[in-house]
Amino acid sequence: MLYCPEMGIGENIRRAREAAGLTQRQLAKRVGVTFQSVNQWESGGRFQMERLPRIAMALKTTVARLYGLPEGLDPLEQEVIDLFRRESPQEQARMLRILRATRDHE
């Protein structure tokens, strides 16, 4: 499926929804909004930016793809990011301290 930054996020949401085989009502239910909200997004209307991660999850895509941006990560980089995200906030903070300390000593 082609996501395109020139089309706008609304069009990309529509394309991703259709590719996922979802109706506007089904997507709305997964995101926790009305189907009118989904219709408004797809028509280029405003929406709350904080909903984007949930929309992306419901559509089994990424926020970057909804914006039409290239993913830009190789599989190993993506695996590291996915592993990091599974950690607790405390463990993430610990890992970041180690990375920063390593970088500072280079």
C-alpha cells in the first residue's frame, strides 16, 4: 500500500483502514471515538494528535507511515527499539544512562 505525505494524513488513514478491511465504525470502536470522528479525519478535518499512536495500532501500522514518511530503520534497529519499548520505564531510564555514559566516553 502506498502512503504519501502529499496526500495528507487523512487520506493515509483512509487507505490504511481500507487495507485493513475495516469500516469507519470498526476503526472508531477500536480507537474509542465515534465513526463521525473517523470520517472527519479522513476528510482532512482536525483530530487530537495524541490519538495517532492508538490509530496506528488499530490499523497495524506506524505513525510515521500514517504521515507518509519512510520507516528508515533496518530490521536490527527496529528489533532494538521494540526490545527497549518492552522494558519498564525504570529499566529504560537505566539503559539510557548507560548509553549516554558510553557516548560521553568516546
